[in-house]
Amino acid sequence: MGDARPIGLFDSGVGGLTVLREVVRRLPDESTIYLGDNARAPYGTRSDDEVRRFSAECLDELVRRDVKAIVVACNTSTSVALPQLRRRYDVPIVGVVRPGATAAALATRTRRVGVIATPATIRSHAYFQAIKDENPFVEVYEHATPDFVPLVEAGRLHGADVDEAVRRGLAPLLGERTADGEWIFPLPADARIDTLLLGCTHYPLIVDSIRGATGEGVAVIDSALATASVLAELLAINELRAPAGSTPSHLQLTTGDVERFRATATLLFGSEFTAVEAVIVPEAA
Ligand code: DGL
């Protein structure tokens, strides 16, 4: 027994491959179809209506390909469109916000969590709400870091310019050093975070710079790992696991340019995700 149909994963672009990578590690027998809406990325600076419409069009494509479950591997889409997507399809859908929020709420010892994400995700307060649902006594400090996605998209994952952009982006949460070496902290000493939640698919790819900026005392939480665990549980509960010993296949679809997707995926992930095909969604502008 078992269900050999693929799992569908959706993201605005290549960033969701960080989630696919964890899913493949956690569930090595499962086949996957990944859809990146590169033609219309980034989503993080779009209106909520656009994010909802684009997300539904992409999930329509995955459902047409008979996936048995879907992971919305985009934080912006999860934050803005998840309830509407769950109403639209019978297929079980996992988002990335709740798994990450739960992991962060359980990781903090001081009950102070920082969340960094795209402007649309922060505007939705989805992480704030999900962390409060898990533990209402956790203080949540949300902060949009719009400069990080373009860096990763450009393949800039390491180096002094990345460290500097990350340091600047995190300063409102973590504080910064003046030219005289003095620290300026935006939050009072009794309100400093001990946990930082990466609320965007791209941020795990610059985690070294982020860890460099936070230092030792701050736990850095990535939704991808927690989401793969939730997916594993969902498949088990619904008896949707692939038969043991299945030979999995992995297909990546992009609404954008196939060669460009493959080149970026190779740059970011090596040769793991290179079975790329084009897919057309309505009005891919
Ligand atoms: N995938 C998006 C997210 O996780 C980041 C990239 C974008 O803005 O489209 O929010």
C-alpha cells in the first residue's frame, strides 16, 4: 500500500528550493514537483490581491498534475493566501509560517523572538499571530528586510557586501556599533531577542552572514526544516506515504526562463535540482 503520487511544492521563485531540499532529505522515497513563479517574482513587494491570484494560478497547475499534497514553500504566499488556497482545493496544503512559528516559540528562553521577512509577510502579521497562538507570552518583534532577496537572486551568498547588508538590515533588531565602537541597541536590555526567525525562503542561503550578525546568544530558526517535519506527519496520518523502496523523481517547473532557473538553482544548490521544464500560467507578466 501507499501513494506514489508526487508532492507539489510552490514558491515565487528559486528560494523555495531550500524547503524542497529539506523535504527530499526528510522523505527520500517521495517524488516531487516544484513550481517557481519566476516570471512574476518577487512576491514580497506585490499587493495582497496579486499574491492571492498568482498563488491560486500556480496551485491550479500543481493540482492538474495530480499531486497528493502541497507545500506552499513561499512565506509571502503562505502569509497572504493560505486560507483562500485551502478553501479552493481538497488536497492537503502545508504552509511555512506555522511550522516556523511553532519552532521559534519553543526555542526562545527569554520569550522574545525577532522575525525577518519580506514587506508583504510583515504587513500580514502572520508570524506575529502564529507565534502568539503558540505562546501568547512571547514578545514578537517583526522587521522587513527587503534588501536580502535581491542579493540572493543575484547569487551573492557570501562576502563583505553580504555581511554589511545583513548587519544593516538586522540593526533595528540587534543593535549596531558606532564608529567609536560603542553599541547602540534599539531595544532596551530587557527586551533583546534570543531567537531570530527567518521568515523568507531566501534567508537560509545567507545564514552564515546572519549568524555572524546575531552572534552566539541568538538561536536562528529556519522554517524549512520544521515544514518538512510537518509534511512527514501529514503524509503519515493521511496514509499518503510513498510505498517503501519507491524510486523517486523530482521535476522543477518555472514560469520564467528555464535556463536561467537552472543556472540560479545550480549556483545556489549545486546539481541537485536541474530537471527543469517551462510552464505557462495566465498573464505571466
Ligand atoms: N519566496 C518569497 C518568500 O518566502 C521571497 C521572494 C519573493 O519576494 O518572492 O517570502
